Amino acid sequence: MSVLQRLQKLSEVQCVLLAVQYATEANIDALRALTALRESELPLGLLLSVLLTFLPEGAEPTTYIEYLNELATSSRHSGDDPTAHLDIAAVEALSRSQAKRRRKDLELLPLVHPQYDGEFELDPFSQFLVHRAHRIDSQTGLLDLVPQLVVPFLNHSEQLRTWFISTVLPLLRLSYEYYPQGHVLSLDEYVNLRGKRALDFNLSNLRAARKAGAGTGNAARDLRGIVSPWICGATDRKRRRLSNENRRASIAEQSAQESSDWDSLFQWLLHTSKEDLPLVTAAISEWDGPEDMDLGGFEEGRDYVDEDTQRRLEMQYAQTALACLYLVDGSDVTALQTAHALLARICDLLHCDPPPDLNIGVESLPSYDLQIPILQDATSSLIQEERLLASDNDITKPGQDTFRIVELVLFSACVLTSLQHPVSPRTIAKMSLRDDYAEQSSLLLKVLYTLSSGPKKDGDQWRTIRAKLLWLWNWGTNTHDNDRRGQGILGMLEKTTIETEILKSLIEGSHFPLAVQVYVKPAFGEQPLLQSDVERVILTAALHHYDNASNGNRNRGGMKRCAEIVAAFAAHFPKSSRFQRTQALLSATHAMSFYSLILQHGVPFQPVSIRVSTDPLSLIQKLLSQNLGSYTKLDDLISIGQSLVVSEPSTIMDDTKDTGPLDATAVESKKAAAERRVIGMAIDAALEEGDFETAYSYVVNRITPTATPSPAASMSSQRFLFNSNASIKQTDDADDVAWRAALRAGRYKPALSSSGTWSHASTARPDLRRLEQRMELLSQALLLAPPPHLEEVLNVWQQCEAEMTELLAQETEAEERFNDAADRKLPGAFDMGSIPTVQPRREVGRGAVEESPMGLFDVARGAAAAFSKSAFPLRSNTTSSRPESRNTGRVSMDLSDSDSMHGHEDRVRKRDMLANTATGALQSGLGWVLGAKPVNDQNR
């Protein structure tokens, strides 16, 4: 019996066992003959299960591709000589029961792979190929055999083609073509990856290579050849077992899931840009987006993304590129250049004009030209990473306006880098959206500080700096949103604030000519700041150096800088009282620097001590006490005091002060008051050091009654007064010091020199001379003292008068004794002791006045006559309306002391003149208090 006849006698079970035997042996020719001759007993599904289960996975697919094609096309063929390949002896000998038992023991694999259980649209043959591919990879690891198995049958099923492109092709490229040395996943593991995990794996080799120092050239290749094919299978990967009635309802869900893989890719690009901006920039620059797929030609012209989805994905891709710029945290030149390249790529995607180069001049910087105020209601939350890709994000939604905004942000970062203060684009964007005044002000100050403290710059550089800062303020436009003062990143600041800080920096850098040209004398139609503001900035800067100076010498340190600033601008503010006062302050401070002065707690004198003092003149008193003999430099001290009172240091920058020219009358009044006060301090200092002669000289030569109202002055002399209460107040302290200094000098009892000898015949006694000097000082005090203190002065006057009376009595007694002794010694002298002494008649008139002491009431009775003869300038004369000068008014010190005791009757003794002075003071003082009319008024 032939083999074919014996074959026909085999039962169905025996045929299955024989097919299993041939499959196990990979005897494809025998299997072809068997399945063709007994086709009814071996249906396609059973046969594919046998092949899937028993055909060795390592067998070359080329050996059975033809046979599989016959099965797929239902065109089985037994071959040219089937008998040559058939061997049925092994199963022929089996009994029917044995055969059934063996058949029952067979465990055939299902055609559907467990991971594709929900793929309803896969036909059995496609399911076999997919399962066979997984078996080959899992059993042998030879993934490269899968294309030999599957590719010939891609036309068999669109689902099979999609599966191969989205699953096998990416894994093949990862494992064999792109990264053969990288980490490899099995096909089973790869299919299980979803969403972000799948993207991370697909691009993990790219990231690892970057960390190892590789370039960015493979970024677009991997997106095109790995990620894009993988996303093509999104729908198939997410398809689930659905009932026929619910399948149509799930189409929208499947479409949304398809987009989610693209979303995951865009999120990956956005997140990676924070860590590796060059990689993402290269990827976006060289990859044209979702339409740019490398499917290995296996797609054969098929589109895996429809037109509507394509347009939507392109916009998302452009939005991703825009969003990446808002996450650029680098502020170095390389980061900015990379961001600029990405910006240029966005222009291509949005079909906009390309951005200018980064190294353009300030005049070519882009300007804000938006018609819709996108930024007005925007907040910094819009640039949080999780919101950047939201479809309703106004600043990343692709369009001409959003492109302009991100361009301005990038160029703002570039401008700040050129100003030596690098700031990342992300920080710039936050600042622009936060609208924080303090933050913007801090940025401006930091930029200007960096520029001022760095290498010195010339005028042209500072002009460019100013132009750039103004661009940062308004982004090149005069229009701005309602909540801002300028549209730029410094837009919350006033323009005057920007200009003020620039002016401060110019002054700090000693760019005085440029400051004058731009701010003091600007071109026609350009007035950055009001002149009053410019003046304030200049003087504030000058006084800042003054306050921080450690020495008062104007040729050193902070004082030198202050003087330089004032000198550079003073000529441009000729009518400014503040400049005049500052110059006076500098003059006084410089003069004081030549004296030693230690303040409380051992702190050396510093210029700021003058500025914080409410009474700067009090420092002169300390100076006198700490510098022995300094009272002799009276003119220098007066000059210092006058400069101090004119400058009014603590109020130079007060807004309440008039900034116009100083009133000459007020200045002279202040100077006169300061002079009197300083003289008073010098008198006290001289007395402290025991120099009575200098103190006496200062009182009689340098202190004269003021032209302000004084109760000690006659009523008629008030025509010389200033009609201002302010002028009166200015001299109060000075008058108080002056009369008290005169009083203290009058009280002072100097020690007589023991080395000198006194000759009765030639000169007056020293004690009398000193007493006369003291009385002259007291008479001056009477003229200066206010009414409430006249009694105090007069009490001292009475004491001195009593001393004078006593001294005169002693002198008369001594003279009589001398004369008696001389008479007795004369030849022919008679004894006069027995002759009774006749009391001489008291003469009435000048002689009597000369012989008798003058009491207080005697002085008062002769007040009018004595006042007319007063040597002081405030006397009221019927023949002259002008006060006599100081030089002609005081008693000459050339009068000999003997003349005060002896002389012709026509001469008025000095003590009589002093008495006359006192009575004059009483008349104008006490008489004024009592309401008496002046002598001149009575005569009228």
C-alpha cells in the first residue's frame, strides 16, 4: 500500500499528532504535504496553534514563510513529490485509544497573545504572527528574526502593519541600530510600557549619551525614528475588549488617548528643556513635528494622523517650543544663544519674521506693538510648568502676539547681560508678570551698582547704558497697560526714578560733563528731570560723601568727593541757596579740620557731627576748650561760625526750606549774630586760660550793641532795627552770650603780676587800672543785657564801685601821708600840728564830682548828660542820627593811668566816663522800663 493510501487511513487524531511531529522537527515540506492532503482534519486555526506551539522559535522564518503564505491565502499545495517527505510510521502504529490519549496530553498555545486579548480586529493569522514574534523574542532574544516573519505579511492586515511599525520597529532601532550597547527590553516588556514610562525609555539612551558627552545630533533622529512610530500605535495599544454596542461610543475616548501620547512627548520636551536646553532646541530645530515620522517605508504612503489632528498637534508643538523659552533658567551667553536659536525656530513654525540678532544696537531692539493687552490681566501663575501647555494659556498660545512677548523677554535678558547683570529669561518673565515695584527697583539699583563699581566707562558707554535701561522700562513704546507706567520689565517704576538713579550713577562715576549735558542743560524738547530734582540728586550725592567722610579736610576722602561734586555743578545753579549753603558748610568743615576735636565717648570729630547737630555753633565751644590758645584765632573762628549758621547743615535738604537765593539782609543778620556768639565763646575761653587782657580787648573792641531792639537801647535808636521777628530771634542767643561774656569778664579778678613795680609818681596803681577795666566791661554788659538781667549787672557794678571807693580812699590817705611827711622834711617848716584844721567848703560842680565817690543814684541823676557824652555807639545825639563807630566810641587805652587820677580840670576822668556810660545805660534801660521819654524827645 502506498504512503498516500496509508495517509488517508489515518484518523483525525493521528493526523494532528503527525502534524505536531513534523512541526517539532521543523519538517516544513512534510507538514505542507500533510496539511494539503488532509486539509479537512487540519483546519487553519488548529494548524496555526500547532505551529505556534511546536515549531522551534529559532527556525529561520525564511524556511516557512512560503508555507505560511499558503495557509494565509488558503492555497495549500502538497508539493511536487509529497511521498518523498511523508513518514507516517510513528503514528500509524498507534492504536485509536493511544492516539486519543496523546492528543489529550497536547497543550496547544492560544493564537491570541495574553497582552492582546482585547484586539478584536486582529484575524487569527495576524494573531499568530504577533504571538509568534513574541515567542521568538522571548525564547531566543533574536528580535531581528521578527521582521523576516512579519514584513512579508504586512499587507495582510492594517492592524498588523500598525503593530509592527509602533512596536517592533522602535524596539529594533533601539536595540540593533541606534543604541546596540544600550539597555534592551524584551518585546513583552516593551509592549507593557505606557505614556511617560514608554517615552522615558524610548529617549533614555539619548539622555544617557548626552550625559556621557555626546552631541545633540541624534535628538531629532530619535523623535523621528523611535518616538513617532511608537505613537502611531497609540490607538491599538489602548483598545480594550468592547461589546459591539459600546464600541462606537468609545471612538472619542480612543482619539483622546491617541493625543495623550503626543501630550506626553510635549511634556517630556518641556521638562527636559530645564535640564538640557541645547538638546531640546536641537530636537525642535531639526524635527518638524508630528508629521515628521520615519516609519522605515513600511507605511507605504499611509497617514497615521488625520488633517484635523495634524493641525492641532502642530499648534501644540509650537506652544511647546514657546513654553520651553519660559523655563530657561540659564543667564549665560550660551544659554541666551540657544534660546535665540529656539526663538528663530518658533518663527518658522508660526511663519513669523525672524528675530534680530542678539548683538544688535539698542536702537534696533524689538518694540512692544501688541494691540490687545495680553499682559494686563496675566499673572505669574501662567508660567508655572504645569500650566504652560494649557490650551487656555494666553502667553503660550501660538500667535504673533505671544511670539512678540517671548521675544521681548529674551532680549530683555540679553540687554541685562550686556549691562553686566545676567538674569535668566524665566526670571524676566516672572518679573514682568508679577508687577512688583520693590523687585524692579532692586533690579535697577543692582544693575547701576554693578556698572558703577566695575571698570570705568566713558561717556558714550553711559549713553548706551541709559538707552538700554529706558528700553527695559518701556520696551520701545510710549503706550502701556493701565496698571503700569511703562510696558517693560521696569514698567512699575516712574521714568523719573530711572533717570534719577542714572544721574546718581553718573555723579558717582564723576561723569560730570555728561550729567550736565543730559540733565542740567538738555537738548531742546528733552527734559529728563526737573531742575529742582536734578539739584536735589546732586546735593544728596554730595552730602552722602560728606556724611561718610572721616576727616574734615576737603582735600581728602569723602570731603574731597563732596567738594568735587559741588564745584562741578555750582556754576549751573547760581541762584540756589542749597548750593550756597553747602559751599559754606564745606568751608566751615575744612577750617575746623585744622583743630583737634574729640566728641563724647572719645569719638573723633567727623563732618557728619555738624550735620546731626541742632546747634553746630556749640562745636566751636568744644573746639576752644580742647585747643589751648585757639581763642586768639578769633577771625578764623568767626568765619567758621558764620559759615555754619549760614549753611544750617541739618536742614539743607529740607523741602520746607526756600531754594531760592539767600536773602542778603538775613545772611548779614545771621553772620552778625554768629560773630557775637563766637566772640562771647572766645572771651570765656580766654578767661578760662587766665588771659584777661585778651578778653578785655575782645569786649571793648569786638562786641558792640546790636541793631536789634533791646530794652537797654534808647527808643529813638529803634529806627535802625529790622522789622522782623525772625531777625530778633536770630540774635537772642548771640546777645545772651555777648552780655554774659562781658559780665563774666567784668567779674573776673585777675591776679596782679608780682614782678612789676609801681611808681606813685609815674603811673596809676595796677589794681585801680584793673578795676577801671572791669567797670568798663560792666558798662558794656549794661548796654547788652536784656531788662530782666540789668539788676544782675548793676549788682556787680555796685561791688566794683565800692571797691573803687575804697581804693580811692586808700590812695588819698596814702597821698596825704606822703605830703605831710614831705612838708615836715622841708627846711624851715613849721609845726602845723597845733593849728586847727578847717573843713574846706565842698565845691559844687565838676570838682566836687571828682573828689567824691559816685553812688548809684548820683549816676541816675546825671543820666541824660552822661549819656550824651557816652563813648558807645547806641547813644542818642541831637546833632547826629548815626551811631558812632566802634573805633571812635570806645575809650582809648592810650590814656595814661596818671591822667585818671590827676590832670587838668577840663579833662574827664576815665571813671567819670564809665559812670556816664552806666547812667546812659540806666536811662535807656530802667527809664525805658518805667516809660520815661528819651532826652531828645523831651527837648522836642
